[in-house]
Amino acid sequence: MAGYDANQITIAAIVIAVVFGAGLLYWGNRFKSMRRTTIIAYGLVGGAILVAAGLVVNHSAGLPAVILIAAIVVAGAGLFVLAGATPAALGLLADISERFPADRGAIMGLYSVFLAIGQIIGSLIGGFAADWRGIDGMLVATAGLLAIAFIPLSRLRAQEHEIDAGAPAGQPGSATA
């Protein structure tokens, strides 16, 4: 809605990749001091912040430049925090599969299948949301999916001690934060 040209979008995509990559590195190194589910929860909150800032950016036409810049910085911070959910979720999956070495391949195969199913469902939801309200619709749908993600996360968090039961105290994955 703000009418960005191709060069602005390309530069933004590069900056997004750098911020996301930095977030992956930062949060990926927090496994020793934080529970994976805590990092995932932070990531979901970061995603919500990113969505809110995205709505502001999408409607920034006519607003003072300082508001646009502030929204972009907030969106970048949200993306940085959101990036932590990826390595934390994969680390949690690795912890689970370590307890079942004979079935590790099957577990990872199921992960791939469920990832693909999630991508398909997300694309369908995104398509309907875009038809409904364009970028705003996709952002609102994203916020809804982020909120729904807290449900399985709370169940994972309640059972995380069982996943880490085989890890001695002080080992990666056994943090209590």
C-alpha cells in the first residue's frame, strides 16, 4: 500500500536476510543457558511484534518519516527474536530423536512431511487472507497462527523435562530458564 519500488524491496530483502541470519546465530548459541521452549516462546512474541510493525509500515504513507523508521527498527527487532524459534525447534526435535536412535530416520522423515503439510496449509490460509485484505490480511492471519502456536508450545513446555530426562545436568538442552 505504501508503493515501494523494486530496488527498495530488494534492499529490504537483503537486510531481512542479514537480520534473520544474525538472529539464528545469536539464539542458536543460547541453548546452554535457556530452555528451547523459552526461546520458541520468545520467537512467537517476536513474530507478533514483527506483524504489528508490519501493519504500521504497510500504512505508513502520509505518516512522518520518524514513525516509519521506528516501525522498521521494531520490525527488525521482532524478526531477530523470531529467528530464534527455528534453531530451538530443530534442537528440540534433535533431543527427542536422540532418545529413539533406531527410529531417528523415521522421526526426521515425519518432520519433513509435517513441515510440508504446514507449508501447504499456511499457503492456503495466506492466499485466502490475501484475497480478503491483501497484505493486511496476511499479517492478521500470521498473528492468528502465532497465537495458535502457543497451544502446542505450552504442551511441549510441560513435557520438556521428559525430553531432557536423559541429559545430565549442565548439558545442552537441560537449562531451566
